[in-house]
Amino acid sequence: MNKIKNIFIKLGQLDRRFIFLLIGLSVLIPLIKPGWINIPIKTTSNSEIVFKELNSLKEGDRVLVSFEYGASTKPEIHPMSVAVLQHLFSKGVKVYTVPLWPEGLMMAKYAMQEVVESGLFNLTEHIDYVSFPYKAGGEIIIRGIATDIRSIFTQDVNNTLIKDIPMMDSVYNVTDFDFVFDLSAGVPGNAEWVQFACDENNVPLSSGCTSIMVTDAIPYVESGQIRGILAGMPGAAEYEQMVFKYLSNEKDNKFLNKDVSIIPGKATSRMSAQSIAHLLMVIFIIFGNISYYIIRRRND
């Protein structure tokens, strides 16, 4: 019994530098070598609803993807934006990106660039996707898209006139889109899309947002005004796994390049790193408390 107590005392008195090293390795290894550690991720019903909604889209459908996040929330939302774009392009869907935040312009560019450069799909700008420029106004821009998108945007992000873009034929307002997907870290965000565009025009809407925003969005999810939601990094990892499994099983998908390897997204490895680091911290806290309790009993 004394030997066991001595072991706990030693564990509770480990040099803090050794603890910092273990925590650092627990974070670095899953990020650098994602294949080494694969912690199972259970998908939630809201993430499954989002997947089913987007999976029900057909070739040629139009989806407007709104980018409302920046560098500070990129680790949470950017992985889900890439996974969503991969899912849409695998269905032959036409994608229209619109940034409602100044930083959203770059986030949309990085996400689209990552998907295009992956080589998974043969994508051509203005045939498969269109990127709108940033316009200040927030809710006003959403209202403008709802009523007359051409009054808001006269050209795309590369200064090509809207009237010269084949994908813009017959696109005049939000009702000309088959679906809207919102990637949100604040205001304007999913609530504004519900209030000023999608709900009153009966356009389906789903959203991916930061974990802290979920409580504000859940009432819209429960009412059916938002069809499922991807909640922060866990939601991103769940969606990545579903898209990865879907693409891996799509052997006859004509939109998918068979010669390119399908790689799991970054949120999955980040969740592994986070889970292991948290587990280690809990273990060290337990050991520290047991060690303190034993030493105190001996001193008494």
C-alpha cells in the first residue's frame, strides 16, 4: 500500500517542464501526423441533418455560400467551409460565394483555392463557381440579395461583369438559389439570413458557426428555419468525416477525379489534439490532488 502511495506522490510532484513537454507533444503529434492517432468522432443529429440536406441537392442546383468569419475564428469554421464546398462540388452543384465581412473575402478565396488546388474536381470559374466581392452593409446586403442581387453586385471579385458570367443567367434574387449555406462567427450571421432573406422567401438555409454562437442559433434550428447546424470545431470534424466517407465510397462519381487521393480535413486532427491534451490535463490534476491528499494525511 505504501508503495502505491509513494508512486502517486511522485506522479503528483512531476517537474512542470516534463508536463509541459507531454502536453506539447499531445498537441503536435496529431497535427503533424494525423494518421497516427485517430480518435472516433460521434456525429450529432444536427450535423447529420446538414449533410442530408446538402446531399439531397441535384446536379445544376444553385447554392449561395455566405462567409462571415475572419482570422480569429478560422480554426473553427474554415475546415467546415472546405468540407461543405467539397460536398457541393461532388454533387455537380453551382456555387456562389459572398463575403459579408471584410475578412470573409479572403476566407472565401482561401477555401475555394484549397478545393480547386486539391485536384479532386475539375472546376472552372464562372462555369462551376462565382465569387462575389465584399460590400459593406451587413443586413442591407442580405436584404439586397433577397430582392435584387444585381443592384448589389454588378461584377464579380475579378471585375468580370455579372451579365457576362454564364452562371448568372436567370439569377436575380435569393429565390433563384436552391439553398443558402451560412458560415458565421457573429453579426451579420445566420439569424440575419433567416430574418431578412430565407424565411420569408422559403429558401432552405443551413449554417456552420462558432461553438459560442450555437445557443443563439438553436431556436431557429428547432423551429426549422435553419436546417441543422455545424457547431464549432466538433461540428466541422463531424462533417469532415461524413464527407470523407461519402467521397471515398463514390467510385462512380463523374465529378470526382479518381486519380487524386482523398485526404481527411484538418478539424479531425485538431479534435484529436484537443481531446488528448484535455485528457492529459485531467489525469495530471487527479494525480496532483491524490498526491496532495496523501502528503497532507501523513503530515497530520
